[in-house]
Amino acid sequence: MGWVTYDDRGNLVKYYKKPGPAKAAVTRAQRDKQFYGYTVYPNVVGFCSYKDFEGVLMGLEGAELKLWQFCNTQSG
């Protein structure tokens, strides 16, 4: 399973194979914006698994997105 970073509009910024680099990209972008007032990276605001992001790609928002993610989680 892959991981993605996304911007404040919900657009995918970059795909990663592991969660560590995705989390580091978000941390780096937030740190640069805090200290320098700008960042050389796109406006990265968060990361999640690609599976969770598929609902966004389908155009789901708000409660519909949460329901889709809940229905598509694997138990166990």
C-alpha cells in the first residue's frame, strides 16, 4: 500500500511507498513555512494512505467521504 501527501485543496502532491517519507515531507513543509514564512515545497498539509485518498479521487466530500472510508476499511 502506498502513501500520499496532499495540499490544502485536497490535491495529491506526491506518492510514497512508505509512510515515513510522506510524514517527513509534511513536517519539513510545515517547519519551513513556520521559520521562513514560505516553503519551496507545494503547500503540503497532510498525508494519508492511498486507499483513504481514493475516495477523494472519486469526488466524495464530507460525510460521504467518511462513510466511504469506513465501509472500505479492512477489519482484522
